[in-house]
Amino acid sequence: MTARIIDGLLLSKQLRAEAAQRVVALTARGYRPGLAVLLVGNNAASQIYVRNKIKACDDNGLYSVCNHYTDKLTEIELLSRIKALNHDPKIHGILVQLPLPPHINTHKIIEAISPEKDVDGFHVANAGALMTGKPLFQPCTPSGVLKMLEWKNIPLAGSNAVVIGRSNIVGKPMAMLLIQADATVTVCGQKTRNLATHTRSADIIVTATGKSNLITANMIKPGATVIDVGISRDNNGKLCGDVDFDSVCKVAGYITPVPGGVGPMTITMLLISTIEAANRTAR
Ligand code: GUN
């Protein structure tokens, strides 16, 4: 078997074209969607992610503000910036790029963002509401994964889904979304014993660990859907996911590539959430 590719770049292009049209319409009514991105410190990967987020805003007509602070920024200064953005009518979404430097309490910062502008869906009000069914915003990466599964009509109800990684950003919200879609969900973490026994019975695998070649062909049920959220670099500096793509694509039914799979979808969902936030204020 050769797996069919779920092309996140293609789906993103379609969704961004629709998003850009909504931006034009909202802008004409005086509600141009606006996103503020706050970055603290010099994490190289974060700088690339933030640059891509701002570029996506520019390309699709959204207003954006990017504040890049040195790691000397204090928690109080960051809190005060968030407070100002909470009251800024031009800003509908606030994103604080994670990770933050260790002297800043991440939890405190996320809780300072108004839940109505929490386009990441990380605030406890939104994370809690995700569990009960109706958050204002869903975390971008898991909701992007769900969109990809829906796009390919991959059945979720009654399926066995295995999520690898249990972060607040990907693993936990991903599990919640799959549970809501009536999948039977297993969440694996670093201490999971014999990962392969779980993955081998999975119809859907979502892996988000950043460990290259963690998932090999012998861990896959033939025909399974394999979604690779991992990002790391190999010894040659080449971008790679968690999945040994070349071998797994011979066994899986569907697979996402890295790059060009989940990555572009994360930013697309961020744009859509920011547009939704602007649309709520326009009513
Ligand atoms: N760091 C890695 N992924 C994300 C994300 O989706 N949002 C934010 N704010 N930080 C991240």
C-alpha cells in the first residue's frame, strides 16, 4: 500500500483564500481583524514561527502588531502590555509565543489575556470550555488536524485514536477534540510502556513529540491515518517530523508530510480564529 498524502499546504491555500474574503468584508464594515503577537527572548524556532504568523496576516489582509522583547523583559511589563492590548479595539486576537523565559510565569501570562481575545485557546476559560463542548477558541494545531481529517472524510466516530504527547498546546486539546468526535482515545506520554502496542491498534495516530523516527512502519496498522505534528532537525539540518515517512507511507492509508502537512494548518487556524474574534465584535 502507498499512503495518500494529506496536503496541508493545499488545504491551507483554500482556507486562506476564504479567510481573505471574510477579511475584506469585515474591513469594509470597519472591523479589520487584528492580531497582536508577543515574543520574548531569542528562541530561534519561535522567531521563525512568529515571522510566519505575521506574514500570513499581511498576505491575507489582517492588521497585525508584533512586539519582540529581549529576555530582560519583566513579568510585570509583559502583563501591562497584555492589559493594554485587552483594551485595544484594533486588536481582536492576542498571542504570546511560547515558550517564555523561565523568569516569567507562563500560566499567569496566559490567564491575563482576555478569553475573548485568546486566539490560541490556552486560557483556562477556553481550555475548560473545550472539555465541556463550547470554547470561544480551540487551540490552532489540534483544530487544524481535525480540519485535515474532515477534509479527507476520515471516519472518527468509533475509531481508535492514539495521541502521542500530552502538552497543553497539542496533545491534551487534540484528545478532547477526538473524544468529542466519538473516537476512542488513548493518550501516550514519555512514560508510556511499549508505545507500539498502542499504535498498532490505532486507526488514527497523531504524534507530537519532536523525536525524529519515533514512529516506524512496524508500529502501524495497515491503512491507518498518521498525522505528524512533530518538528525537529536531523544531523544535516533537514526539517523532519516524528514519523519515518519513507517506510510508514508504505503501510499507512493516509499520512501528512513534514514540512507541508500540519504546519501550515496551524497558522491558517490562527487567522480563522482572529477573523472569528473580529466578527464577534462586529455583531
Ligand atoms: N509555541 C508552539 N506552538 C505554539 C502555539 O500554537 N501558540 C503559541 N502561543 N506558542 C506556541
